[in-house]
Amino acid sequence: IFIGGLMLFNCSSRKLATTPEDLYKSQEAKRVAFKSYDRIMEFWPVDYDEVWVETDYGVSHVIVSGPEGAKPVFLLPGLFADATMWFANVGPLATQYRVYCLDQITYGGKSKPAGKMVVNIDDYIVWFNQHMEKFGYDQVAVGGLSYGGWLSLALARQSPSSISAVIMLDPSESFAKMDGGIAWRGFRDFMWFPNRDKYRRFFDWMGGTYSTPKSDLWLEHLLDVIEYGSVGMFDVPQHRVYSRAELKNVSMPVLIMAGGKPIVYKDPEVFAEAAAKALPHAQIEIVPETGHSLNVEKADTVNTIIVDFLLANYPN
């Protein structure tokens, strides 16, 4: 299956006219999504605290694991995903670092939007910085998968003094356009008589048909968020490709990982070449025989690479 979200199109957002009253269509819809969220948290391999962070954009929900006093790592989910998507990765990370898995304020998860809307990257920076202030940090490492990977890069680009290291897992766009076939499949399954079975088939394809009992249950949670959520894919800031000149401020260590199957990018090697041109100092890894859900498909491999990268470039 597919873990995390993907922005399918790159165009102007229609945006919600006002901040949504809730991220779900009804209280019953929220109950269903929260129930499946809590079911996935039963897989969490380490102790955790749930923390709510007051921001200008509402109250953010954060899952916190790892030793107090260790250096912070903030993890951002993909589109329509939430903090639960890191169940296969948080264990090894939390042995070395204080790990903050954020639910977005714009979709899914348990956050509660209010006040201002997030309409562009500047809003995301304010929202993100208010988390840093809440937990008392001047600098953090940040990472994400898919849209969360792009957002991690965007934050580092525009707020480099706050970001010590960046981890990007199969990021959407960022360095190269995605395979056009994704847009067609996305239109067919999400815009043309959409239903839950179509969503499931799309995400099975995105994840290279990877399936385990835990990942299948997580997919059902993601489908709950999509089916019962009040926010559409065009209601959040769009990702885009950055040129090398636009990334001149991104001088901190960067890890970029991509799935080896030709799914998000027609040729992952071409994507890796584009990433190397844009960020020559980045560590770039292609994980063989994985789709977009590489953080779960090859969790041991991915976790080892991430921890080694952080220990070498962001030691405690």
C-alpha cells in the first residue's frame, strides 16, 4: 500500500473561503477517523506523549517520543496522512533523538483548525516555528515523506537558521516533475466518480502492491481521512520544483531517499540526478524494489540510513 500523501497536481489552489470549522465533515466522521487513528497508535513501538500546541492557525496535535534532552527531530506527514504514518520508523529514531510527529493543521489527524488559514509557505513557517517555541528549540532537524518531504525542504529554504538537517523520503516534486501517469490515475480515481474502492486501488498501485496486516490497517485509516475529511487536495499550499539557485540557502545536511520502482518518478535515477544538481552536497539514496511507501516497505533499511545520517551530521 501507499504510506503518506501525494499532491497529484501542480496548479493554483481554489482554497477554502474560510478556515474550516473542523477537519472532518461531521462529529460521526471524526469519531470514525479518530478510532482508526487510535488503532494505529497501538502499533507505536515506544512510549509516547500526546501534546496539543496552540498556534495562530489552531491547536496542533503532536506525538512525542524519545529521551528528554536529546536533540529534536520533527517529522511531517504526507498529504492526508498524519503522525501515525511513522509507526515503523519512530522506534530506532527515538533511541537517539526526541522525536516529534506532527499532525498537520490543514488536513487529517487530530489537530483543530481555527483563526488564520494556512495558504502559503509563509504560514507554514509561522505554524512550524510556534511548535519550536512551544518545545523550547532554536534549531531542529526536520523530515517528511511525499508532500511532507517537499514541505521540509521548503521550510529549510525559507528558514535556514532554524533547520539543522533535512530528511526527504520520496518527496513530491522538489527537484523534478513527477510522472504524468500519476496525474491521470489521480484524476480517474479521485475526481471521476470517486469512491473508497478507487482510492484503495490507487494507493495499492502507489505502494507497489506492498501489503502487511499493519500497513493494510493504516491504509484503512488513510481512507477514513480522505472519505470523511472536510479538506480537499487543492485546499492546501501546492508543492513545486525548485531550481539550484532557489536552494542556495539550503546548506545544512540533506538526506534524499527515493523508491526504486518507477512510480512517483518514471525513472528514479533521473530524479536522483536532478536532486544532485539542485543540491550537490546532499546524500542521495535510491532504495531498491520499493514504491512510495519506502518507509514501511523497507523500514529496516530506511531507518538505518536515517539514523546513520543524523548521527554523522546532527549528533547528540
